[in-house]
Amino acid sequence: MRMKFNKSSQLLLVSVASLLVAGLVTACGTLTVDFVFVASSQAAGPNNYGQINVFEINRESGFMRQIPTSPFPSGGRNPVAEAISTDNSNLYVVNEDDNTIVQFVIGNDGKVYPQNTTNTPGIYPKAVAVNGTNLFVVDTYQPLPICSNADPCSGSVAVFPITVGTGSNPSDALGSPVANGSLNYWPLCQYGYISATDFTQCAVGATKDVITPTAVNVLKSGDFVFVTAYDSTATLNVGYIFSFWVIPANSTSVPSNVTCPLNGAQTAPTTVPTAADPEGTLCPVNGGVPHDMGVGGSGLGIHPTAIASDPTSTYVYVTDSTNNIVANYSVASGILTRISDTPTGNQPSAVVVDPQYPFAYVANSEDGTVQAYSMNNGVLTSIGTYSAGTQPVAMGIDPSTNHFLYTVNYLGNGVSGTVSGFELSPTAGTLVNSQNSPYISNALPTAVVAIPHGGAKSGSSK
């Protein structure tokens, strides 16, 4: 016997079938490839906190949409930087106006849950990076009574050890900053330190200029950390790159071109870690004297804005917004050797290196573009320029497939911030717009990081 249905019954069955299919997709699989976390600095809510917009990326189209209940409060005022823990379970958000790092646990659905708030050692934190069980943060000013916007002083870098949590959604914990003698940070010194084993005071040089940090990068190997900075008091800004060796967890010999701090010991260690120099301690390269980027070939000065390194820990790239270039460096034992300079668009603000394919990308803030480059022996060669939103200031590559790239656009559409999504070619490095790009975020976005859906790899960002 054949059962017959009227039109209403047929529509009802179709609706039920659609819900069943949707339920099966939700339960058995998903098209979400990554979760992307965008920090927006415009104050919102009773505490005037910034916001964290959480997007999911469709693995087929690259389409980005905010998850339910997004955005989330950043836990502080004016968030300016983000980092992801190595196991992709925790998000760290740096809030500049509160001098804090807020740690969030990331749920399986991409939602973030605030856990702990930690003060940075210095004043006005600017950038953050995570490698292994260490978190590195740079502050605009050292925590000295004389330091303020009215009377600025040079910046600093600090290291927080990370205690990795356990369980399905582990909550990590930041320990106290690693000690540098009597300090819990390393000053950034134009002429290096007062002695070969005391890194608490700067050596006196010909001038007493203010060194302002802009960005931080840790090699994938975890061996060295680099901080970009510029001389903000000079008529022509001089660019600098500070280099530090990071003491590892396992016993090893101290490299010949670095010296580790005494920290109460009688002699400088030759093998580390020790009780005086534990894991995560920074040992300056070249006595703390930074690599001098000069004032640029045009004589206009140098203002480094962002830094990235390649997945082999062999090459480092630094953008300069004054001369509109990206400086290409090779790195060996923490020593940087300039290979060449590659032109960018106007006011480059961010740089990322593809962790799998031989390509790099630079966001040009003034032009509202992304420039794609091929990489060959550390040299970048332009292969195309693509329109992004208004004033892109940060970007990243999806960590699951390395198939999508996204920028956060500070001025967006003039009312809200935006996120521009691109699909990148793994063979050519070229970009095409993702479906329905750009996407709306809260106003004045400043930073972006991502994790894979399921948390298999580390994120990549500015």
C-alpha cells in the first residue's frame, strides 16, 4: 500500500529531514577548519574593556562567521596583542592600558573563558610571543619611577614560565617573571649592559636616547628571541634588533657569543640551566648591543613595525614603515646578517611567513593591501598585491591547512572593524578573496591569532 501525503505534510517531512542531516553534520563532522580570535580595542561594557571576536573558518570556501555569543570581553582596556599556547588550549591577551596579560581557556567550540590576570613588569605592553613553556612580552617603558609618557624611558622584555595544565581543556598558569639579577625583566640598552654578566643596568654611551620596542619574535627552534625597536628621541629614528639566547630545559653548553647573567653565582655559567640561571633566562647576544639597522638608504630614518621568522629558524624578516621595505636577514647563533631589502607598499604594518610553503605576506597599512612574496634563500620577491580593508594592522595564516590568510583592518568600514579573508595558492602563493569577505568585527581591531578546530597545530600571526 502506498501512503500519500498532502503538501503540508511533505514540507514537514522535508524540514525534519533537513534537521536530521544538520544534526548528523554537527555530530559526526564539521566544516569548521579553524577558530580565529580578533582583539578589538574600542572600549565596551561597564569596565571599558576591549573585545575578542571569535570567528570560525569554513574549510571549503574560507567563509568566516562569528560563533554564537561572540564577542567576549578582553579582560582589560585597549588589547593590543595576542598569543596562543603551544597546545592551542589557551589564549593570552595583552591589555596595554592596564599593563596586564589575561589568560583564557579555549573551549572545544571556540568560546573563551577568562582564568587569570597577570601584570607585566613594565609599563604599556606592546607585543607578546609564546614558544614552548615560555611567554615573552615587551613593555614600552621599564617600571621606573621616572618613566611616563611625559618623561619616557627605554623599554624592556620579560619572560614568564608557563605551567601547562591537564585535562581535555587544560588551564595553563603563568609563573613569576624569570629573574635578571634584582630585576624581573631585561632593559633594552642602546649600548649594551654595564658588564658582561650584569644585565640590570645599561652601559653609558655617547647619548642617552629612548629605545622604544615595537615587536617580538621567537625562532621556531625556541633558541633565540628577537625584539625590534627604534630610537624615538633621535631626529632620524635608528632601527634596532635585540637578540637573546633562551636557556632551554635540557642541559646544554652556553654558546660562545652569549653570556648568561650571574644571578648571584660567583662565575658566569658555561653549562645551563642552573639554579641561578633556570630555563627561560635570557642571555644577551653581543653583550646586549643590538643589531643596528641604521637610518635607511633614503636618510629618512628607520621605524621597524613587525618581525617574523621562517619555519627553519634560518631567516628573519623585519618591516620598516619609514622606507617601505622588508629587510631580509639570515640568522646564525643569534647573529643577524642583512641579505637584502625588498620593497613593500606604503607603511607596512605586519608580516607573516607561511609555515609550510615558501611564501611570505606583508600588510600595507596606508595602502590597504596585502603583498605576497616568494622566498628563495631568504630573499623575498614580490608576486602580487591584493586589496584588503582600510588600514590592515595584523594578519595570520590558518594553522590547520595553511590554505587561508586573514587581515584585521583597524578602520574597517569607518564604523566597525573588518577582517579580510583570502584563499592562498600553495603552489603559486597568490591570493583570492574568500567567500563574502570582508567580515565585520568590533571597532578598532588590533591583533589576530588562530587555532585549528581540534587543536592539532600552532597558530601563525603577526
